[in-house]
Amino acid sequence: MASNSSEAGTSGPRFSIQTPDGDTAERSVCDTCGFIDYVNPKIVVGSVISHDTKIVMCKRAIEPRMGYWTIPAGYLEVNETTEEGARREALEEACADISIKALLAVYNIARISQVQLIYTAQLNTPSIAPGPESLEVEFVEWCDIPWKDLAFPSVHWALNHYQDAEKHAIFAPFSNPDNATGNEFPVR
């Protein structure tokens, strides 16, 4: 059992890395009270927002990947449903008032412990503007999507899955493309 305990003589709890009884993985456990500090994946929510034949795209004003294009998305907040989170992210990043249509995809990015739930959505009013996390926000035609300047592999996946889903009245949510882990950008 490797120790990751805090310095002796400091106040506060002391934690060490151990495998709790009945568990199969090492966890950070309080040496005093036995509290187990579970570290779980982060949930990301977002949406591919359509208006007429265009898609809402945001140029990131924050790291990671500042200056690159994305769809409105971000971390789910505590006590928030995934649909509420996707609507909030659209409002924060694109000043967009949206209605969720359907769950488009569930992506797994294991290397950064993320699960991403991406929805299809439509604008309630045709008005968008950059929020505090966006340098620019634009309505983009499919042929004008800046594929080489997209922020993350999952943005590529979501846009392509959106195009596939638009061909069907009913579709099952998509997942990572075959053998895609999110470590590399798709070749386009």
C-alpha cells in the first residue's frame, strides 16, 4: 500500500492510497475516519444547435483550445439535469435560447475521464451573441464548418452524427466512432 499522506504535524485529515474492503481499485482514504474520496468521471453536456440550414458554432475564449471552434458545451453542474445543463451552456456560450430535440450521442473520453452527452437542439429565437467563454459565435452552413480548426475530436463526431441523424425521423443515440478514443482528431 503506497502512502500519499499529508505532512506529519499539519492540521486536517490525512489520506493514504489503499484498496477499501470490498472494492477492486485503489482510492484515497482518510486515515482517521475511513472516508473514501471517490474520484468519478466528469459529465459534459452540449448541443448541436440548428437554425434553418445553419449550425451555431462558438470560437473558444478559454483554454483548453482557445481560438478554436466548438459547439456550445461544458460541465454539468450539481443538481442540474443534462437537458438543463445543455440549455445553460448554450445560453452562457452563445446567448442562445434553445429547445432540446433529442439525445444525439453519448461519447466516452476515458483519458480525461469524461462522459459527454450531446443533444440536438433548435433556437427559440434567431438571436446569438458571444458569451464570456466565446470570442465569436456564428451561424455556419455545413460547407463552411472550419473542420481543421475544431477544438476537440468529439466536436467532429457530433457534427457528423448530427448530419447522419438529420436523415432519419427516429435514431438511436450515437457513440464514439469505431476505435476512436478522443486522443486524435479525425482525418477530414
